[in-house]
Amino acid sequence: AAAVLGERVDQRLLAEVSLAPPEALAESLQLLVDQQILVAREPGSLAFRHALIREVVAARVLPDQRRRWHESAYAVLRPDADDSTLAWHAAGAGLDAETVATTTRGARAALDRGSGHEALRLAELGLTRRPGDGTLHELAARAAYVRGLYDVAQNHARLWAAAAVGAERAEADCLLASLRWHVGDRAGQWLHLQLALDAVEGGPHTPTLARVYAAHANACLRAEQPAEAVRWADRALATAGGALDVVRRALADKGSALLELGPDHAAEGLALLDNAIAQARAVHDLDTLGRAVNNGLPARWQGLPPLAAWQIYDDAHALVTGLGCETAAGKVVRQGVDLAEQSGQWQRGWDIVIARLPVETDAVERVVLSVKAALLALERGLDDEAVALHERVVVEGHGMDQYWARIYMALLDVAVSARLRGQGEALRSLTRYRAAVTAQEHQRRAYRSAQAGLWALDAGVSPAQVRGFLAATGVKPEHPGARASFAHLECALLETEGSVAAAVAAGRDAVDCMDLPASWRADAHTRLGRCLLRTGLVSEARRQVGIALEMLAQWPGWRRRTAEQVRSRLDAPHRELTVREREVSALVVEGLPNRVIAERLGVSPRTIAVHVSRILAKTNCRSRTELAVSILRPVS
């Protein structure tokens, strides 16, 4: 009887169900405890030490006996037990109506307290007794969504929608819209939102109408249309009435959208997010809580030192994972990897992304996290890991229509091709990158095009080909968030073309931009230092490379090795060239003889000969040819 009645059994219930005399029951139970078959978990409660033993014992009980024990347990517990317990016994007793009633109430209560696992278990138990029940499919869909089981949620949501009409169908379409987004189907998201709006717009102001407005606000936020998101959120708030779930969602989306509108709106945006977090946490609204926590992270740690920023991340990660906010956990980890890149902490970024990947259930998030992991692997020189992750991205990302994810996948293709497959494949990968999305979508992520250009340039693709690629994608430095990356790329292009003075100017612009991740800022400092060395400004070159190495102290890999190679050249005996000596050395590099240099500078050939002699001595070069090679030679 104990095996049949559940994982844990109250001794008083066991006595009433088994009808055994109290003394005989106590003696039997004590024997089972002594034999380590049963164990006392808490006063008056017993459990099997191993689940497998319970399953074997329960399987030996005849069906009729099992049913009678469950009937007795249901009758005994009905006045006081929770619906979850009653549902188990009602199902075991074959009481279909009671099973449906208790699983429906129990699943709804479990969702209200944030237990998606329990809610899904109960709803699916109820569906075994009443297949096609719309309410149970709704509860199962919402429970699976909270747990991040998007395929399961979609199956239930579609069955719910098929049985629903009017306002209920609109609610089902809102959930289906969100689910389509999570599996990478942006068009499907908008289709379901339009169906939901068509079903309720023009009618009275109801909570369902407000929920449809809130769903549109969330979709606009995902589509990077913050002004539209604010408009829809305001409409949701205006029509929410007493629907507090709508108020929480609208506050979260409006607050997030205000942060996207710029620093002038940051204080108001964070205040709305704090309000949404407090309300959502009080009622275990895990979806809204997770979104509000995640969306505020960059604004909260903006300008803070790394230690303080990481504390904010750790608190957010502990909150969403501790409460089971599966819809947000992967997104928070993605923000953590961004923070690791921004602060130059390779190992921290690698550890958190590799820990999250095996358990991430959001298809889009899993692809993006795989891209981030692969790029980190390339930085460190973990080529096999990078290739394996790239292959995974190609398979799992196929068919996704979210442009930012497709751009990210294309960037990884360029990076892998550039680092591991040579100049020819790097050039072909630029063509694939250009074709991945529309010109308008490229412009919304213009800085990614600049990053792709840098990867390809370092693989030997010519500056002219990189400039042609940028022109074909239609991206410019004026596009949002692109100035720093374009200054970095322009420095690299000009250095490769031999325009050292112009490269220095572009490099100074790049290192002044704090928008670049630490490893890319360090790369800009290294390039600037290399160019300064070529112009004879040894002390400033040494300072720039020193900054790069400080930034790369916790970023092992090829970027740090490159900076160390430049430093080794700087550590060789050098003396600073005068302004006139730098002018002469630049003309020597052009291959001009002393007579022509003298004519250009308006001095005598004898003076130029003295300058050349001093330049060779200061740079430890034995000839004009060696001087030209040392100035023109970039460090690979």
C-alpha cells in the first residue's frame, strides 16, 4: 500500500487505507525501516529509500487493489489535502471528473506560486482523463513556457487555440506569438499578434484587450522599435483596469523601451523596471520578473568598475536561476559574456557560457550563446572547440529569421574562416555575410560589419576588398553604435595601406572610444603603438602597447601575443626621432635618394646624409633598406 500511495506516505493514511491493526502495522513498518527499505523523512511520514524499489513493489499490486487503495486515500484526504495530492489519488482511483477538477485547480495554483514543473505535471495528468480540454491545454502551455520548454508549450498552445474562440483565442494567439519568437520565427510572431488584435480590437476595454496591447509592446521591443513599444505599453496601461498581470508586463516593457531611447530616459526606465520587478516577485510572475531583471542590466552597470558590475550580474543571475526564470536565464548569461568581453575577463566569460549551453532551451538564445562561445574559443586559440561550435550554429540556426541572430552567425563564419581557413575563404565569407540580411538590417548592426572587416583584413584580404565589402553592405560610421568600430577598422586599413600618419589619427580616435570591448580596444592600442613606432614616436608607442597589455592581462590568446611582439620590438634600444628625422625617414621609406629628399625639404644633400646617419643609429638599422623594412613591417 505504501508503494502505491506515493513517494511519501503519512502513517495515519496508511493505517486507514490498509485497515491493518495498529500494532501489526507499526511492527511491519519498523521491520521495513530496519531492512533499509523505508526511511522516516519527517515525523509521521515514510518514504522508500530508493525509488526503484517502490516502483518494483507497486508493479506487483493487482490493478483492482491499487484502485481501491487510491479510492480510500481520496475519500480520507478529500476534506483537507491539497489538489496536487488529491489529483494523484483521483487518477489512481479512476475518478475522471475529480481528476480533471483537482488537476485544473492544482495547476492554476502551482502557476500562481511560480512552480511551472508542478503545474505542467498536473495539467498533463488531467489531460490523460480529458484529452482536448482547452483549460488544461492552456495551463500546460503556460507552465511549459515558464519552464522554457518551448516545443511542449507550442503543442499545448495550438491545441488550446483550436478549442478557443473570441477573447480566449486572442490570449492563445498572444502566447503563440511569443513562442514563435523564441524558436526564431519573427514572421509567425507578428501573424499571431495580428490575429489576436483582430479578435478583440473595436470591442470593449477588457483585460484581454490590454494583454494584446502588452504583447504588441513586447514584440516592438524585440523588434528594436522602442518608441512604438512605449506607445503600445501606454495603451495597455490605460486599458488594464484591475488586470495587474498586464500592468506588470507593460511596466517592464515600457521601462525597457525607455532605456533603449537613450540616457535621458534611463532614470525613468529603471524606476519602471524596479516597480515591475517588485510586483512580479511578490506574485511569482517569473516571465515578467526575468525580463525586467535582464533588460535593466546594461544600464545598471554602465560606468561602474568591473568588480561592482560583476556584483550586479551575480545578483541578477542568482535571482533568475534561484526562482527558476528559465525564459530569462540564458539572456542574463549572454549579458554576462558581454560584461566579460567589456572588462577583458576571458575565463569568466568562457566559464559562464559553457555552463549555460547544455541546459539552454531557447533555440535562438542557444545559437547566440554558441556564437559567443565560439568567438571566445577563437580568441584563445581553441580551434577544435570553435569549429565544433560553428558547426552546431550552422545546424541549429538554419531557418531562423531574426536578423540580429543571422548577422551574429555570419560574423562567426567570417571569424572562423579568417582565423582557420585562409585569405580565400575569408573573402568568400564576406560575401556570405553581406547576403545574410538586408541592407537596412546591416545598418542596424553596422558595427558587426566593421568587425567582420577586421577579421578578414587580418587574414590577408586586401584593404580595397574590405572597403568594397563595406560599400556593398551599405554601412557607415554614422550608423548607431558604429563609430568606434569603424575608427578601429580605419586604423587597420590605413596601416595596411602604408598611410601611417592617417592610421595614427584613426587609431587615436579608436582608443578614445569606450564602446569597444576590452580585447578590441586593446587591439586598437596595439595597432596605434605599431604605427607610432613606424613614425619614430617610440615613447608614445611604448605607452600605447603597455595599455594594450594591461587590458589583455586576463585575455590570453593571439591578441596578447601580438601586443607582446610589438613590445619586444620596442624593448630593443631605440632613441626618439626628432620631427625633422621623422620627415626624412618617411621619405626614405618612399625610396627617395638624398638629393631628392634635400630638394623637398629645402636643405642640402649633406644635411640629409647626416640625418640619415643619425636615424640609422637611433633605430639600430644597418642600411636604408633595413630601415624601410622595419618601418613598413607590421607584426602578424
